[in-house]
Amino acid sequence: MMQAVISAFFVAFFQAAGTAVICYFTVRHQVRYPKRRIICIILLLTVGYAAAFSILETTVFASLHDVLKMLLNLLFLLSSFLYMKHVVRDGWPRLVFLLFMAVNTFAVCQSVTFLLYYLLFPSWNSGPYIYEDILFFAAPIIVLTPCFLSIIKRLYSRLEEIEQSQLKNIFTVPLIFAVLFIMAVNLFPASLIGEASSNAVQIIITACAFITYSQMSHTVVNAANAAREREKFEQVNTQLELQAARMEEMSAHADELKRIRHDERQHLAALKGILVQGSMQEALSYLQEYEAKIQERIQPPLCEHFVVNALCQQYLTLSRQANIQTDIDIVLPACVGISNSDLSVLLGNLWENAIAAASFLAEEKRYIHLKIKKKSAEL
């Protein structure tokens, strides 16, 4: 009896510890608490699971054994996930994915043990746990865990390159393989197809799982990179459109200056004639009228920053076409410490959202107020 309790305890301890080692060493660069404290909590969870497993294996009636064992494993997985979510600076989809990969590693190690039993010690496949089980269950974990840890870390690092919003359903793939593994154990037990065939099926399922994980992560990363390249292309395209609009604006400005210079002699002649007649007040009125016409014809820059000025001029025209009253107050130097692409995307989205929102209102209520200034290092 004591041999069964001790053996079951250490078998479960090594299995849980192997899972914990994979999870911890994969995400240890993201933990938010002292590592010593985290390791102590992991040890407590592992010892608690092993103690419950050993009691379950040696004292519970056979009719309840499988159900309670499944509940214990689910409770351990749920506790592990909740604790990881608490101590790791990462989102739940990646953490669930990691946990399932670690569980798949444990399943491979267990299948290897049962396959060795079939080949070397067939009688050990049934009956209570014995001391030899500690060695044969621990050996595959010790040997295979470093290999799987290296693979899992590479897969996880690939997924870290992807935004959280793109990974909401990624955990479904390892979940499907976990369900397949459970179905294989129950639908194709050793008593039906033989010990070697049953364990071979389980190993093949797990191997296919890791191959699928690798291909899936590679595909997801490529898709994310393609999306980023698309975004960069759109930003460059926006920059080119802004530059084209600015060139048109500068060309129109130059044409307007030519017309002003062409009319300058006529205005000077008219002003000279008024002054010769001694009508100072009329000359001042003429100058004020001339100045107002020039200001109407030449649009002054909104600020010194080229991109902000071109973008705001463009959207200001659109807002006026939509009959939206617009007030703009921009105080920006030529350089603000933010890339032009980021600034154009941010400001363009603000303008588009504001114009779209104002367009739904009655014309007399349409209003946009834009104020931009730089304060220290902040915009």
C-alpha cells in the first residue's frame, strides 16, 4: 500500500513538474513577480496535484476512478492557467496555447513509458504503482522535456510577434488535438487494439499536433507580416497622396503669385493716381480692399509641419464641402519627433471620424474643433 502511494505521488509529481517547467521557462521573461515566489507557488501546486493523484489512485472505488481523475486533471489545468494569467504579462490565447502544448508533451512521455512497458515488462502495464514506475515515468520526461521545450519556445516566440487581437481562436487547434488524444485513449484502448498499437496511435497524434502547431504558427506569422506590409504600403501611399496634394497646392500658390505680380502694376498705377489727387482716405480703403483680396486668394499655412499642414488643408476642404463649421488651432514646429507615417495615420483617422460623425448632425449643429500643440516631449 505504501509503495503504491509513494510511487503514484512521484509519478504525478514528475508529470506535473514537467508541464510546469515547460510553461515557466517559456514565459519567464514576461513574469511580473519575483521568480523565487513564482517557483514556490508552482511547487505547491505540483505537490498538491501529486498528493491528490496518489490518494485517488490508491483509495477510490474503481467505478469513480476515471471520472475523478479527469476532474483532478481539469482542476490542475485550470489552476495552472489562472496562475499563469495572473503572473505573466501576456494574453490568455497564447497562454492557453502554451499550456496545451505542455500537456501534449506530457502525453508523449506517458505513451513512451507504456510502450517501453509493453516491450520490456508487460506485467507493469496493469496493477498498482510500484517503485520502478518512478524511474520509467521520470526518464522520458527528463530526456524529452528539453527537446520539446526548445520547440515550444520557438513556436511561442513566433506567436509573440503577432498582435493579441489576431490570436483569439488560436487555442482551438491544440484543444482539438487534446480531444483527439482523449478519444484515442477511450475509443482505441489497449484491450481492444493492443498495447503497442494504442500507444503508437497516441504518439502519432501528438507528433501530428506539433507538426500542425509549427505550420500554423508559421502561417499566422506570415499573415501578420503581410498585414503589416499592407499597412506600410497604405502609409506610403498616403504620404505620396499628401505630397501630390502639397505639390498641387504649391503650384496653385505659384500661379496665384504670378497673377498678383501681373496685376501689381495696375494696382500701383491706380494707387498713385489716388494719391496724386490727395485723397489719402480713399487710398487707405483701396489698400485694405486689395489686402483682403490677396488674403482670400492665398491660403496661409496652418503650421510649420509639412505633413500636418497638407493633411489638415485637405480635410479642411472636405469639411467645408460638408457644411461643417471648423476651427483649427495648430502650433507645431517643423519637427515633432514622430514619424510622418504614424502622424498621418493618426491625424487622418481623427479627421475621418470627426467628419463622419458631424455629417450625421443637422447642418446648424455640425462643428469640428481641432487643437494641436507640442508640450515638452508630448504632442
